[in-house]
Amino acid sequence: MFEVVIGLEVHVQLNTKTKLFCSCPTSFNHKQNTNTCPTCLALPGALPVFNKEVLHKSIMFGTAVDATINRISYFDRKSYFYPDSPSAYQITQLYTPVVEHGKLTVDFEDGTTKSIRINRAHIEADAGKNIHDGDISKVDLNRAGTPLLEIVSEPDMRSADEAILYLKKLHSIIRYLDIGDANMQEGSFRVDVNVSIRPKGDEKLYTRVEIKNINSFKFIQKAIELEVARQSEAWEDGVYEQEIVQETRLFDQTKQETRSMRGKEEAADYRYFPEPDLLKVVVTDEMMEKYTKIPELPDEKKERFVSEYGMNEYNAVVITSSVELANFFETMMDEEGVSAKTATTLLTVELQGRLKGELNITNSPVDAKKLGFLAKRVDDKTISGKAAKEVLDHLMENDEDVDAVIEKLGLKQVSDTGAIEAMCDEIINANPEKVEQYKGGKDKLFGFFVGQVMKASKGSANPQAVNEILKTKLG
Ligand code: ADP
Ligand code: MG
Ligand code: ZN
């Protein structure tokens, strides 16, 4: 049987204010070709000046993945001609990248983990954009010269699922560090997937195919599955050597296939050489001191949620997978008397279940403080868990106060034992035969009494109190 071998290259756009080698803004959504200057337009004589903020963010990333941070690294020139690159070369780091030899842990659903090695992360400049419009193509150079961190894994992943777990973890780390917005649709987290197969037990690497520019986790999963199927079929049909060649392929989501885009360039095609216009990149002691102090990352946060809140591993992984979700949860827990269990359910099941379409955790109509207060009202037994769903439905549509909504919808739970006792007495007195039958051994009737009391209270009685009181009264 075959083993799948996957290595991933991810281009992360760093969220610096200005470009890598000039002071043009990096912001999107400006009129085409306005965020440009002689440097990023590659006009003759214009020289690049390195933006230190890029280095700071790279150090943070290297720290997060336990990598070596090279105190000295260099820029190199990679030559290629394409209309969206006015200089006809890209400035990148080939021979000595800023970050090397890191690792990242992925979590499987059964609680086991695997460490994936990161070969390197290097700084490079992005190209502009070609916009194809019918018969004509236009070039927008606003993005030209935007800083990228290219993160290259070792070929350590053995399935599409593992690749997705790696990508999601990497994505989450970028967001936790706040070094990029990592928006896949907008192209600020771009993935190239390298896939090969080999007979199980074989140590050597076989021919890999690179699939480029797939802009969602779902499509990446699909592209890998299709490519693995294509390669294993070729092997089984005895045409592996002829059909599987090192090349760049494209994933076509409508046709559900990968197809050849171009032959894979060899390093020699790029005529790499050290960039003559830039100095070596030096990481100073001060930078090391400052930028290796990074925020709490998903793995640590997960451990803390388990120990501090007694949360199970699974919920802890889910909540810490996104920094926004984790922060939302912690704000809920700031409300006094809220249990992690209630907060987790209200957040991951109830609120997230209601965030559809344009809505997500960052623009939720019910914010963390409000949901935390709702959780408190469940935990202090003012309302039942069921009533909380009704309150939440109302809050999704109306910006109102939690207690006011509870009042308005008449959802306050009666926990006053005097009132519940009176209702229980009433039901018992009204059903003498049922009481006889129950006392005669028909245990199932207990549910009938609970149901009647709940009905009499219009659902507002605290069910736990009803159960306890009925139990004593019926003996
Ligand atoms: P390039 O920069 O030319 O694309 P690299 O050697 O830097 O080539 O490798 C790029 C990616 O391909 C890395 O993530 C690496 O792990 C992966 N890779 C290399 N060989 C294989 C292979 N046989 N199967 C799957 N992935 C591979
Ligand atoms: Mg590549
Ligand atoms: Zn510029």
C-alpha cells in the first residue's frame, strides 16, 4: 500500500504599516497603482531600504515555533519575468533565511499529537496583481513589495487531514501573534501543497507535484485527495514514471481535478545570487530581548484552560483554536459566578450556532460581556438552560439588557420553594388515584407529576426543586 507524503509552503502577508523596502502603505482597497513609488515600481536608480518591523514579526514567529533565529541573514535575488513584477526579479532569502529548524504540534481528535518540522521561514517581497478582464489584462502594483513570510515545512504530513491540522494551527499562531490577518480569501495566507506517494516502508522521497494557490481549507483537502488518487492510479496502472512528473498543477474546483500548469522550474532557472542593493540583516540583542516575548499561544492556552477551568481537552482545543474565540470565552469567565461548563455551551453551541452568514465571533450582536451575564443567570438559577436559548434568540435581534429580556419574556425561574410546594400540593390533591397508583409501585408516574407541576408553572419552576419537593411529598 501507499503512504502519502505532504510538505507545505505558506506565504503569510505580514501586517506591517508600510512595504518591505519602501514607505508605501500596505493597505488594501485603494485605487489601483496609487500605493506605489519609484522603489516598488523598480524605476532605475531607486534603492530598497529594509523595514525593521518585518524583522520584528519574523522573530516573533520564529520564537512561536521554537526555531533558530539567525542573528545574521541575507537577501537574494530570484529572477523571473512576469508582468506583475516590474523589477523582473523577486528579493527573497535563499541561502540564509531569518528563521530555521522549527516545529509545530498538531492535535488529533483522539487527543494524540504529532510534531511537524518547519524547515525554514524567510522574508520576501510580494508581486503585484494581474487582473484578467475579458480580452485584456491589467496590472495593479499596489501589492508589489508587500512583505511576506514564507514558511516551509518538512515533508512530514501523511494525510490530507494532517495537512489541514497543520495549516489551521499555523493560521491560528499567526493570528495569536497578530503578525498578519491570515485571510485566505484575500490572499494573505497562501498555500502551496507538495504531494507525493511512496510504497509503505520506503524511506526515499518520490516525485512531488506542487499544487498552487488554493484558497480554502476545504479545497486544499479536496485537491490533496484528488492528487493522491491520480498518483496511486498511475502507479497501479504501471504508468507512474511517465505520468507523474515534477510540475506545478492547478486545482480546478468546478471540474474537481488538478491539472498541469507548468513544468517545475529548477533553482538554476531562477539565477539566484546575493542581492547587491541590501545590507545583511542583523538581529540585535535588543530585538531578541523584546520580540521573543510573545503572547500566550494556543497550546499553552489550551493547557491553562484544562487546569484552570477543568475543561475537557476537546473543548479546550476548540475554544483556543482561534484567538477571538479564546478571548471571548475569557471575557465571559470574568463575570462572577460563571461556570466554564455553562460558558462553553452558550458560546460553542448556542452562540456559534446562531452566527450565520455575515456574522462571526468578531461582529456578534451579542458580545462576550452580555453572553457572560446570561451564563451567570443560568448558573445562579434565575433562568433554566432552555430559557437561556430563548433569551439569546431575542438578544440576537435586539440590543437589550439581559435581565430586562428575562423579565419581558417572563422566563424567570421560580426557585422559591414555598411557591413550588404550593403547586405540588395542588397537583397531588387534584390526582388522588394517580397518587395511589404511584404509591402502589407505579414509579413511572413520577414523570407525570413533574410534568403537571412544570405545566402549572408555565415552565418557570426550577425542575430540580420540583423533583426534590415531589420526592419528599410522595414519599
Ligand atoms: P521549492 O522551493 O523548489 O518548491 P523545496 O525543496 O524548498 O522546493 O520544497 C518545497 C516543499 O516541498 C517543502 O515543503 C518540502 O517539504 C516539500 N517536499 C519536498 N519533497 C517532497 C516530496 N517528495 N513529497 C512531498 N513534499 C515534498
Ligand atoms: Mg515551491
Ligand atoms: Zn513603494
